Amino acid sequence: MVEFSGGFQAEAVIFDFDGVIVDTEPLHYTAFQRLLEPLGLGFSWEEYVDSYMGFDDRDAFLEAFKTNRKDLSTADLHSLIDRKAGLFQEIIRDGISAYPGVVDLIRCIRASRTPLAISSGALLSDIVPILETLGISDCFDLIVTAEDVARSKPDPESYRLAHARLNESRRLDLTPGQVLAIEDTPAGIAAAKDAGLRVIAVTNSYPAAHLSQADQIVETLDPEEILSFP
């Protein structure tokens, strides 16, 4: 169990990835534009934040084609997803860093023997190399990604699956209310809340006014600021 300064006691913690652990959203945006602009389907950063952030790659491409009234076959969709994953790997080779304090937070929670998971709309191939670079790949019991679910956030499927798999892997019987999600987007908060989890939202991607559905809103994930130490 871990206790947060806002009074939350969590028997397990599930992190979102993009926008919570690392600032990869600009990198995802760049990869999308390299593929979509030649097709006449590019969009601005503001449009990405307003309409696309929080989607997995599949739903982002579907939204881009739907917005522009263009047809997209299943084969072409899968090709775009694969090409975007390759581009993203090229982009992150230039280096990536975690948000301040979050790696220490993850290690503190792990040291307390509290189960940890990731629930993300990214691909596993996007996530694992970054966790390895940050030296925290061994901190998580499991990772739920876009490949594991049929519907991306704000649908609660990814959080329900992460909760169920944590119970199964640790032989636990935790209720959703005993599990805390850490999120940065309105879609992510909605997904976690609809799955019955409590939520701490960090203002990495959106101002606090956009995150009002969370149980607590913080400006940093530095453990000295948000954990309650004995």
C-alpha cells in the first residue's frame, strides 16, 4: 500500500504513459504529420490537443480520415499504424527524458511493494524501449497497451483489463476503489473513473480546469510533493 498526500491510500497504482511518465505527445504528433500531411490530412498541434490526444494510433488515424471524409480500408489502416510505429522509433533515438520526479515516484511505489501497472493507448513497442532507457522496466507488473483492447480511452476497457490482470498476477482481490490511476488527459480520467478507479491528474498536458473530474489534481509527480511518508 502507498499513501498520497491528498489522503488517498492505494493498494495498487496504474500509470498512464504518454504525458505522465514521458512527454512523447510532440513526438507522436510529428510522426502523425509525416504520414498524414502528404495525404492532405495533416492537422495543427492545437487540433491534436483538442481532438486526438488520448486516442490510440488506430483511433487517431480513423478520426483523421473521418474528419476529412476519406475512406480508409482495414489494410491501409494497419499499414499506417505499422509505419507510424517505425517512425516513432526513429524519432525517439534522438533521446527522451521523463517528467521531473516521476521516475523517483515509480521507484518509491515499487519499494513499498505496491503493485504497479501501465494502461496506455500507445503500442508496446513504443513503451518498452523508453522504460528500459529510463531504467524502470522492471518496476511494473504488467502493461496494457492499444494491442490489448478493442476500444481506446475514454472507454474504460484498458483500465478494467489492467485491474483484472493485476488481481490475477498478484493473486489479489482488489476492488476498483482500492486502485489509483495517474492520468493527464480528460479522456484518460473518464476511462479510469468509468472503470471505478480513483484518479490523480497531473497538469502536464492540460490546465487544471480541464481535469476537474479527477479526485485530485497535482502540478508535479515528485514523490516529496505527493506522497505521505511515515
